[in-house]
Amino acid sequence: MDDASRTRSHDPREHASLKKRTQASSPVGRPTHASHEHASLEKALTPAIRAGAVMFASGGEIDKVRRAIASMLRGHALDHIHILVAHNALLVTVAHQGEVMTQVQSIDGHGVDFNKIAAVYRLAKKAHRGRFTPDALRAKVEAIRRTGHIYPRTLAAACAALACGAFAVIFGGGPAAFLVTAVAAFLGCQTRFTLVGMRFNVVLVFSVSSFVATYAALVLSEFLPDRQYAEMAAVLFLVPGVPLIDAFEEFIRGYVTVGLTRAVMGLMMILALSAGMVLALSLKGLW
């Protein structure tokens, strides 16, 4: 019997059959349920958190960012959704059938782009109704993130310059003050767009742009009787209205940390604007 046992144990066909049965019963050779859930959560979470980052970096309020992320995730029947918004990062945790996943998305820079905010919000509403697969939703979010400016920079600078010129008239200036203010503001706005495109620090951008606009207004309005109106209105395109308004709204809604950060950034911009004006006035001997 021992010889027969040894013969059967060395039969290569029996070893092959045993190997196949072992592979079939082992979880290593096939994807498990947990790994499938992990991949599904990642596909659902990645486009949602990236969309929220695009929205928040474009000047969106925290409540709208949270609603947009939650709308994109609710279509996946998740058990729990937790969203944390900080000034330079988003953190989202989701749970489904015992599987938990957390993703952190950094926010590199802040600006103002209401077109991107509106596009993400519309996309979130459609995703909530289940109109997109995770891959299609991810492609839509990437398309929004890569969207450039709708209007040329020169046209945007010209419109801002006309608005500043109109403020000079409202302050009490005449047609000459309007023209001088518009030209000075156009130069300052173009300087701002150029420095932003070169990725300079926001404080430096505001101070240099303010200096260019103020100095141009001082030079061009030197013989005007109402030059003070041109000097005051030429830098109004730099007033950080969106960060300050967002900061006030975040304070009201209880997001003190983000509201405080946005308020500090707004005050830093105002200080940089003032520093540029003071430098220009000093060089002209008026300070």
C-alpha cells in the first residue's frame, strides 16, 4: 500500500489537477468583492472631489461646493458622505457596504471665474440624476478645469477700464478725467493679467498693477483741474470684492476658519494695492 500511495502522489496528472483546484479556490487569482468596491468608490469619488476643487478655487462658496460634491456622489447610493473644506485642500470620505475611502485634493491657487462655478454646478445637478457614468463625469470635470477665459484679456481690460472711467465721472470728474482714468486703468489691468500669466505672487501682482495704474493716472492728469478723481478711480479694478464678500458669507454660515483665511487674503490685497499707490505718489512728490 505504501508503494501504491507513493506512486499516486508522484502522478503528474494528479498534481496538475490539484493545482487547478487550488487556484480555483484561492482568492489570489481573481478580484475580490472588497477590491471591486474599492475601485467603484475611487471612480465615484475622484471626479466629485476634483469638481469641488475647481469650484472652490474659482471663488465658490463652501455651501455650494459641498452641495455640488454631494450631488455627484448621491447617485452612487453611498452609505455616508463626509466633506471637509479648507482654504488650500478638500477632504472627502465616503463609505459603502463596509468599505471606506478618503481622498484629499489640493487647491493650488485661488481666483475668480464664475463661468467655471456655474458649469460645475450644472454638471452636479445632471450627475445627481444619473446621466453620466463615472468615466464620462470625470471627462466632463477635466474639460471644465481646462476651460480658458471666454473673453480675450484685452477685451476684459478694456471693459474694466471703461468701468473705472465711469466711476471717475460719478466721483465728479469730467470727460477728460474719464479718458485719463480709462487709459491708466487699462495699463494697470494689462499689467495684472501679464503678471498673473507669469504666476507671480498675488501680493506682488496687486502692488505692481496698482503702481502702474496710479503712476499713469498721475502723469496723464497732471494738467487737469479734477485730477484727484482720476487718481482715485484708476485702481478700482483691483478691489478684491469677491474674496471679501465670500469671507463675510463664510463667517455668517459658521465656516470661521475659511472665512478668516479669505478675509486675511482680501486685506493683504488691499494693503498691496495701497502700497503701490503710495509708491507712485512718492515718486511724483505728492506723498
